[in-house]
Amino acid sequence: MKNKVTIFVENNDDALFINFLLQKLYHISLPDSGNVGGFIRMGGIGQEKHNGNDIKFLQSKRLGYTNLVFEDADYKANSTYGFDKQKERLEQHQTELNFEFFLFPNHKEDGNLELLFESCLSAKSSQIVTCLNDYHKCLIKQGLVEKTPKTYHNRWNMIESSLLDIKKPAQRNFADDTIWWIDNNPNLQPLIDFLDRFFVKL
């Protein structure tokens, strides 16, 4: 590790995925403690100065840690955000709270962690996504739902239960190449490039 690091994320999936990459690429694992030097869940997007998170940013800085923030860029169409607005908003807090940040899916476009997940699915999983998209479009056409496939969060449980023959996994296993395409996936390169600034590959 180049620096002592505290990682601030929105929720569980962010922490699980980033910690998986830290273990795979750099052979380290940060404690899931909610404290300085580990993963801190902020409780959603735009919560850097709420829920006591601002105090933890400042504590981390005072103790010599580098603060990293991972959030969704989100979408202009269904939120007050989108990449440009999220980037601008975080930059306004960056000096005060002393952090570097990465916006899912690729730190340049609108989207979220789920969109990055979709680009990291195996060929077999992607076939299921095609089916789910067709199913969801049909529901929309019939006027039965309003959500778009990009906010259809249950799809991950449906993919995993379809391929693993279980109702719901106890914890998402990103090492399972039945479901995930992680190795040599170019869609992960922007995130890996960001992590490389703070961690050393062994």
C-alpha cells in the first residue's frame, strides 16, 4: 500500500466489490469496521457532510490517512445528479474534507455501480440480462411498471439464483466466473487505474 487509506462508500455492494478488487489486485483487505482505516458506509449518495461522515473525514485526515470516496455518477434523467453535476459537487467538498473520488461506472459518464456490474458479467449472465431487459420492456409497454432496467436492482439476485440454483446468495461472490468477468476486463480499467494511484500491485 502506498498510503494508509480510509474508503468512503454509499453502501454494501460498493464495499464488497472494492474490497474484492483490493484482495485480487493488491493482496490486501481493509477492515469492514465503519471506522478510520477501513470501509465507511455513508448511507447513500451525497452524504459526505451528513450522518457524522464529515467528522470521520476529518479524523482520518488528522491521523494521516488518505480518504477515497466512491459514489454513483447517477443520471440526469432521474436525479439531481449525473456525472458533471456529481463531479462539480464533490469538488466543492474536496479541499475541506480532503479526499479523492471515483464516480461509477467509469468516472466520465452518467451511470452507477450496477451499470459497471452489468459490464462485468460473464457471457452466460449477459444472456439472462437480455431476457430480463425484454421482460422489463414488456412490463413498461403494458403500463405495469415505471422503473427502467438501469434501476432494476433485483436483477443481480435473479441472475445469481438462475445460475447457482439458489434463492439468494449469502454474499455476492465476484470470484465466481460462472457469473462474473473480472480478469482482463477493459471495462474495469478506469477503476483499476484510480486504485493504482493508492495501492501497489505485488
